[in-house]
Amino acid sequence: MKHIENSAAADGNVARRNLAPSGVERFTVTGIKGVLRHEIDTGFGRRGGCSVNGSSEGQAMTASLTSLWNLSVRLAKGRLRRLVAKALALRPRGFIPKDVLVLTKLSGQLQVEWRARDIHPWDRDQPAARQAELFREQALHDTDDAVVRLFHILPEIDAIGIRVLAPHDPQVMLAGTVSRREAFTTRSLSSPGMRLTLMGVRYLVGEGRLEPLE
């Protein structure tokens, strides 16, 4: 971990920290993002991504970045909980210590809408049927990946309502509400399309192409 902090410091992105009374280091979310950005730019970018990952150095770097990512998620979770607890700290009544509403559970639902990515420019000379197939595969894979990433980065969210629009018009291609439990219990399935179906995401396929829902 020290080599990451030292290299990031040279770039001006080192995570600010101090020692708590218990001796546990506290990192700011901004600082952690700086470390991650520095390591990706100078590490994976300049050392050649795939070749580094296969080495012991690459594995150690990946483990360090994963630890920093998990830490930033925990910090974000704590910050949200503190904000809600602050809102519940009503004006105390006279002569009653800690006269506030005590937070016992925190969860929420998120509504997200995004545009699907179009096929890669290199594939635009493919036949129309093949382009439609590539778009379907890309949209299903992207949606499945995005839902899981959202749950990872937002630990307080229990359900996410999604709408995926076509790349260049307002047509809805995929939609549904996914619970955290469903998102992670389907990970053992190999097909992104099957995972999305079991998660509750609706989509239509006709003659190999993804059709609009609306």
C-alpha cells in the first residue's frame, strides 16, 4: 500500500489521512479517487494492462486497488448514514439528553435511466442483421454489468428501477425494477440475458434484434 501512496503523492493525488485515537487510518473519498486514478493512469496505462495483471506485481496492484475501492464504498455508506441521522436529530426538548430520533435502518430505491451504447464503429460495415445482433449482445451485457456496479457502489440501495433507451432516440429498450438480492443470486448464470430476465428486467427480441418496449 505504501508504494501506491508514495507514487500518488508525487502526482498530487495522495489520499489525505490522519490517525484516529485507535490508530486506524482515515482516508477521504476524494483522496482515494486520486490514488485510483493515478494508479490506473501510471500503472495499468503505462505498464501494459493485461501483461502486468498476470504478474505478481499486477496481482498485488489489483488487490490494493480493490481494497481502496471497498474502503471508498464504506466511506460513502457512512456519509449517507450520517446525513440521515443528522436530519433525524430534531430540536431536543428541555432537560432530556440525546433527545433525537434514533436511526435503526437505512435503505432506499433508485430510479436510473441511460442510453444504450451503439455498436463499435469498427462493426458498422457488418451486414444489418449482424449489427442488430451485436447491439443486442452489447446492450444486455452493459445493462447487467451496470446494475451490479450500481449495487456495489451504493450499498444502502435495496432496489433499482432502470430504463435503457435506444442510442439515438427515446425508445425504451429495457426496463424493470431489480432488487439487490435478485441481482446477486443470478451471478452463477452465464447468460446476461437470462440473468436480466430473472432479475425482472423486461426486453423484447424479434428475429435476433432488440425491439422497443414502447
